[in-house]
Amino acid sequence: MLLDEHDVPRAYLNVCRHLPIPLDAGSGQFLVRGELQCATHGARYRLRDGLCVSGPCRGAMLPALPLEIRGDRVFVVDTGAS
């Protein structure tokens, strides 16, 4: 889970849209200059909607994960879909 530029909580599936590999390549590092960045090939995704703005998968969207806010806590909602 992360906060976008307006402090709205967001969560995305950690899989690059170019190749089915984790964005962080196991490093735990996702954010570069206010965007999510793929460590393997440098694709950059906007925080607010997961749109790829640079790289081989430009125009593709990261799959958003549904969130639920309960008080001051944020949870990823299990939709039961696989």
C-alpha cells in the first residue's frame, strides 16, 4: 500500500505489465521520483492510477487492489477472485 500525490491510499499487484516479474525484482525498492518503477527494465507507473508512462509497456495499467479504510487502518480487500 502507498499514498498517491494527494495522500489517497493505493495498492497495485506487484507484477510489471511488460514481463510477469515483480516490479522490485526482490529488492523491496519500488519508488523512484514519485513513481513506481520496474527495477528490471525501468518502466515507470503513476501512483494515482498505475498507468505506465514510460517504458516498453507504456499505456498499460497495473492491476489495482481494492482497499477498505477502517478508522486509521487500510486493508486490502479479499474479493475471493483468483
